[in-house]
Amino acid sequence: MKNETFLKACRREPSAHTPVWLMRQAGRYMKEYMAIREKYSFLEMCRAPELACEVTLQPIKAFEMDAAIIFADILLPLPGMGIDLEFAKNEGPVIKNPVRAKKDVAAVRVINPQEDVPFLLDAIKMVKKDLNGKVPLIGFSGSPFTLASYIIEGEGSKNYVHAKSLMYSDPEDWGKLLDKISDVIIAYLNAQIDAGVDCVQLFDSWVGCLGPDDYKRFALPHTKKVIAGVKKTVPLINFSANTGTYLNLVKEAGGDVVGVDWRVRLDEAWKTIGYDKGIQGNLDPVVLFGPVKEIKKRVKEIIGLSGGRPGHIFNLGHGIIVGTPVDSVRAVVDAVHEYSRK
């Protein structure tokens, strides 16, 4: 690997600078991405290895990122699970047969990645070949709670009424569903590792809708099961959003690195997580809509909060937002390298 700073940070080893990559770094803020998106649907792009490879590499060619992340979506395993998924134009993912009853839970299948997502595994192999060791490649999956919420709600949600209703009214079926989803995620991530990714990340984007007690009872055991079941040959990043008030519980789930959002100070988060783990984060994505001077100031502050301790991976607190100026992304990446080298 020509640039090992990201993997060194995952192992909490000193490196020449703080590594940086950005969630959704391959996406709609780039004109190169939009040129492809105008010709193909989102799922077509995910399911065509050549296109997924091209999009994965776009930000690596445009910026000095220290890691690539495979272009995919956390919902790609759903069709193999028997879930009818489509991406409606301008509306995001829509599930036509949401899981709401006991019979629906029983019908959910555990996928065979080689049969159900071969396009993803082929894309990983293509990207690894084209990267030729330039930077590491990250694979990923949604976490059990976040995938369950999508499957139950059927679309994006503000209050997660259907998911929480099942959780509270039938905890036994909730447990059965999340056990199946956990088995899916384990198989899905291990297949990505076998295909060649250098690191994997769990995205628990929706789990912050739970309070600490509900997280501990209904989400933590399943995330813990996944992390225990994923091969230990590559590092694992456990990212969750809106969990700053119970990072001690997130730590219990495991992972070599814990990803945090911008709603908690990096130094306080790392103290809670413990210095025996790496930390990833945590610039507010909306800061990238501000002036470059402010962006650089915020980057410098976060670098300072890391205390120069090995194990910090710079990232946003969540994904890049549509419409983010490309020059702002470049400013973040360059500022991370500049300030951390100093």
C-alpha cells in the first residue's frame, strides 16, 4: 500500500499526517458523477461493476483522499432478502412490501452474497485492481437497527412509528428479525472482505432515534453480534449518528474505530470511547457551505482536539450534502493534511 496513513490510524499507529476520507465522497456534488447519473438510474449504477468502479475512483482522482469507499448503498442486500426495493425518482428508496407482521418476519431470507450481490463483489475487485495500492478501499453495510428501520418503515422516516411499534409490541419478533438481518450483514461484510476491501464500516444512521435504554436492549446486542461475526483480518469502523449521549454503550458494541457525528466534541467523545480505540470524525457537513476561511478554522480545531494522539481519522459527522461546493471538499482535505503535518 503506497499510502498507509488510514490503515495506520485504524491500528492507532503514528503516521505522517491525519488521514481523511469523507462519507458520500463519491456522489452528486461532483459533475463527473452527475454526467453518469444522467444516463443511468442509481440502482443501475450500483449493479454495473464498471460504473461503480468509475464512480468510486472519481474522488480519488479529484482530491488527495487517504481512502476510497466502494460506491454502493446500504440497501443493496434487500432484494436477496425478499424485500421489494426501488429508488423512486427524487424520492429516495421505497419498499413495496414492508415488514409489519409475524408472517413478514418469517419470510425474510438470509442472502448468499455471491448469488445476490455479485456485482458488488466484482466492483470491489475492479477498484482494487485500478487503485493498484494507491490508497485502501473501504467496504460497508448498514447496521442491524438502521436496516430494520428501513425494512419496517418502507421509506425514510422522522419518528420511526412502525419500527418502534414492532419493537415495543412484539420484542420477540423484533429479535427474530434483527437476528436475520445480523446474519445478512455478517455474510455481506465477510464477502466484501474476501473480495479485497481493506476495511469495513457499519453505518447506524438511524439508531440515534433511540434513547440509551432502548439502544441497550433493542440495538446493541445485534450490532455486537455483527461485529463479533465479521472477519478480523481488516479493521472495522462502527459509525452511528445522534448517539453522543451514550457513546459508552456504542463502544460496547465493538469495532477498532468508533465514528462520531458533530454533535459531540471530538476530545470528549474520545475520552468516553477510550484511547484503546481509534476515532473517526467529526466536522459538520454544513460547514462546507461556509467560506473557506471558516472551513479551515474548523478543521484546525478538530485536529487540535485529537491532541496529536495516533488513531484519529478525519471525516465529516455524516455524508457530504448535495450541492456542497467542490472547492470546499478540496479545502477540507488539504487543510487536514496541512494542519496535521504541523
